[in-house]
Amino acid sequence: MHPVNEVAEEMSASLKSVCDVNPTFMSTDEKASALLSLLEVESRTAELRMRVMAAAGDVAEGEGFRSIATWLAHHGHVRRADAAADLRLAEALDRERPTLAAGVREGRVTIAQARVIAAAVEAIPDRVGCDVIEAAEAKLVELAADHDPSDLAKLGRRILEVVDPDRFEDEEARRLADAEKHASERQRLRMRALGDGTTRITAVVPDATAARLGTYLHAFTNPRLADGAVRANATDQEDEKPAGFGARVTQPRRMAEAFTQLLETLDPTRLPIHGGDATHVMVTIPFEALKRDLGVATIDNATPGDGFDTITAAHARRLACTARIIPAVLGTHGEVLDVGRASRLFTKAQRRALALRDGTCRAEGCDIPGTWSEAHHLVPWAHGGVTDLDNAALLCSRHHHRAHDTAYDLTTLANGDLRFHRRT
């Protein structure tokens, strides 16, 4: 029997001998020692398996499989992607990375670290020379003694700065230029209406674009971190409580709300001409529907086929406060009664005056700065409200939505603050 098979049988027998052992009764020192020892054994076993994989092409050919990875996925019941990744690493260790292979065999480098190191060395351009590449490989293997895979990935991106500092700056500039070109070619954005009132936006954008968008969104979300109703450490894995005061709002939801705020605060006069006019939204709505709590408005200039063609009357009324929405109001027989004008919006001078007067969101107990708030018509335009300071109050996005939510009543307090309470 081949020594590799003998070792495999011995390990299998040894593991069977302890399959009924309960580790609960091990001492703390024994558990710590066992965990580290088993991690080393696991890594060295995986390296031995990959070494066999690198030499097992004939096994796949004998049964007509495309590669040993697909053969192993079929017979070993593992994911094809995992088997393919193992084969790539196995071939790299066997043919190209002897120093890394030795580190894995000796237990100095884990498989997870080996994947990162192999990828980092592979990313180094051939023009730097074999001696530099070998030095980079050796240095990363050395660094594996003190760094986890995440840290090694960061170090790997700048390994030339360590092993060849004279050439690093030029190579880094070339790498960044290539990365920017790659990002420009790969960038994509798709929008698909899901039919339940939401739209899925999927995007791949350059890092610089993502950083810029992130900065804008955090500008809207940061002030809300002071809100006692929001937990700064909320994650997208946490459940949200039902909507209302005291509801727990996750960070992804806050980012989505910030995205809406960002779009609503864009200056249309600085956007490209679209359909003969600056980018506005034209909404058609019957006059009676605009006045009622319930009603449907139609977005007339949405992109054909995108599914974004209807909103509620309450949403239309809220947008009419600050967004560049132009309501085309229809009478009972469909005749156009009025096509709204952008002058319906509060002017910059009025916004400055509101900021001085109100300071923050006027909802009771809310301290969101006025600079992040929106101007709200206390008496809606649909009910005859006018755009002046006496009919205005600053509301943060959350409370502005609530002001147009039919589930809530709004009361003006003696000091001018607005109190919300659920309708019964």
C-alpha cells in the first residue's frame, strides 16, 4: 500500500477511536492545545489532498471527467466551485509556489492563508522579474506566522513596497490605472420593479464612485445616530420592529432612506436636460384623489417598461412639498385643471429663514438638524395651503413621511412643535 493511503487509513482509524469522546470534560489547557493541533492537522491534511489532486489528472481522464475537480465534486459530494478552487491552489503549490507549498506542508501556513498568498503573488506582474516574485512569496510566507488571511491580503497588495521599494511606486500607479480601467469596463446598474411596491437596484461601480455615494449617504444618516430610536450597531441581520416610534431601524434601511433623501435634494437645474426640460417628475392625479387620504397617482415620464408608474396620493402630496414633482391635476371628466409649477416649492430664501426659525426638525423630541430636514406644508397644497413661512415647518425625512401617513394625526403644540399620534 502506498504511504499516502496508509497515512489516510491511520488518520481515519485514529479519528474513529475518539468519535464518542466528549470534549466537555477536557481541561482548558487541553482544549486550547487540541484546537491548535487539529487546525494544523487539518491544514496539512488538506495540503496532502491537494498534492494528490495535482497528480490525479489520470483519474479524471479514466472516467471521462473534464478535470479532477469535477471528478471529486461528483464522487466526494462537494461543491464544484470549492473543488475547482482547491485544484487551482493545488496546481500553484505543485508547479509555481515551492516556498508556499513547504510552508503549508510544515503547518506554518493555513490553507486560507495559502489562498491569499497565492493570489497576491499571482497579481504581481511578470515584468518585475522572477527574483522579486520569489522574494515576495517568501516574505508573505514569513508574515503568515503573525497575520490572519485578511491582514495578509492587505499586505499582499503592497508587498512590492517591502521587497522592491524602488519599483513599487511605478508599479502601484500602473496597478491603479489598470484597476480603474477594469472598473470602468465592468460597471453596471440595473433596476427591476418587483411588483410589491419595491424595486431592486443592482450595481457594480468603481470604488471611487461607491466611496462618493457612501459619503453622501452617511451625511444623511450620521445625524440620525443620535436618535434614541436607532441603534448604532444595528445590522442587516437584526429584525426590525413594526413601524412606529421606538422601532429599531437597521443600518441598511437607514442607508436606503438616505438614498431617497439624496435624490429628493438634488438640484434639477444642474441635471441634464431630459425630454426637453430639466429632470422633473410629472404626476397625473385626479383632484379628488389628491385631496383624499387614499388615491393613486400616475408617473407619466417614467422609463417605459421599468414598472415605476404609480404612487399613492399621499406620496404625491409629500413630494409636492420639496421634490421637483409637477402635479397635473385632472377634473372629473379628465380635463387638466392645473399643471403645477416649480415655484410651488419653498425658495432658498424661505429655506434659510426656516432654518433660522426652527433650527431642527419640529417634530416633538426630534433633534435632527434643520440642514438635513425638509420643508413641509402644514396645510397641504391640495387643500389650499400656500407656500409661505406661516404654513411651513422643517421635518426630517422620517417625520415628513409620517406627516403624510394616514395612520397618524398631527397636532401643533403651543411652542410650534408638531406632535404625532396614531389614529384609533
